[in-house]
Amino acid sequence: MKLNCDLGESFGAWSMGLDNEVMPYIDQANIACGFHAGDSLVMQKTLTLAKQCQVSIGAHPSYPDLVGFGRRSMACTQQEIIAMLHYQIAALDGMAQVQGLSLDYVKPHGALYNDMMKKPEVFNSILTAISQYPKKLVLMIQATADFDNYKLQATKLGITLYSEAFADRCYDDNGRLLARTEQDAVLSKEAMLAQVKQLAEQGSVTTISGKILTLNVDSLCVHGDNIEGVQAIREIKDLLR
């Protein structure tokens, strides 16, 4: 099970995240492409850091929502979703090629990620965008109880999926993340480490109701927004070893 993290989310004079401290401990970097965070210089620096640490790079596209950090859903047509993904993926892909790097995968951000998992039309639009892109890219989505249904749709378009779990989030009985507005949606450090250990050793999580839910997970999402988060990533890395 690999570790992935959302990085490159600084923008202009605004600094977010501890990318330098996080990058050595992860396997996959989801790099913001400018629509919810990031800019050309931040993207360039994040790619350089990923290259130094030999970390796989993924595009982290979103709805065009800098003010809301990409966390607000937007009513976009299929054509609009395809165009915004191509725009963002191509930007990161081109900057990666300048540094001799190759883009590996795509992981939508925030509201676009949530809509992808809830709305078939959004998922199909994202699949179409990736299938049309001239480079073969993997799509990262949430590992859920019905993951095989998503996999079947992706396979029809020749797309491979990475299944993702979240280290610090509580799950409902369908394998969906509890909304952040719900009580206990975000786990304490102790609960997070226990969930990671359960995933690593048993391939399952315990849901909010106490149900044991089996999840086949390729990659685990971690967050390095502060020093405590970075320390937690180190401990998670040790657990997975």
C-alpha cells in the first residue's frame, strides 16, 4: 500500500502545507494544477522536489474555484469537465516533461472528487477526459464497497484505477467518507494509526456503526498541513514497513 498526499497548494504569496517535510515519506504526490491552488512557480518547485525524492507524480485537478479551494460543487456540463481536466492535466504534464518527468495518474480534488464518486455523469465525464488524453494515465478514486462497478466502467474505456483509502477519516457502512460536518468524521491521531494498522494487516476498516468493511486499497491518502501531520506520516510509514 502506497502513501499519497495533496501537495503544491501554495499560491502566490500564500503558503500552504509542509511539502519539503512530507515529500520524503510518500510515494505519490497529487500536485495542484492552478484551479483550486498552486501556480506555475509552485508547480515547478513541487515537481523538482518530487524528482529529488523519486516520488510518482499525479495531476490534482479541480473545479475552477480558487476562492473556495475547490471545495464547492459546480454544475458543469460534460464538455466543460472534459475541457477543464485537459487544461489542468496538460499544464502539469508539460511542466513535468521539462524536468524529464512523466505524469502517472490523475486524482480529482475536493468537490470534483466527491461529485465523481456520487454522480455517474461526472465520473463518466472524467473517464472520457482521461481516455481522450494522448498519454495513458491511471485514475485514482475512493475505495468503496461498490468499487468493482467503477472499475467495470473504467475498463470499458481502457482506464486503470487506483483505489484510495483515507488515513484520518471515518467511514460509513457503504465505504463512503463521513462528511466533515458530522461528529467524529475526522479521526484522532490514535484512531488514525489504529485504522491504518487495520487496513495494512486485515484489509478492512471499522465503520461509524462498528461494521467491519473490507476494502482493497492501492494507496493511502495522508495530510501534511502541519508538524503534527508530518509526524503522523512518519509513524504511518513505520507501520506500513
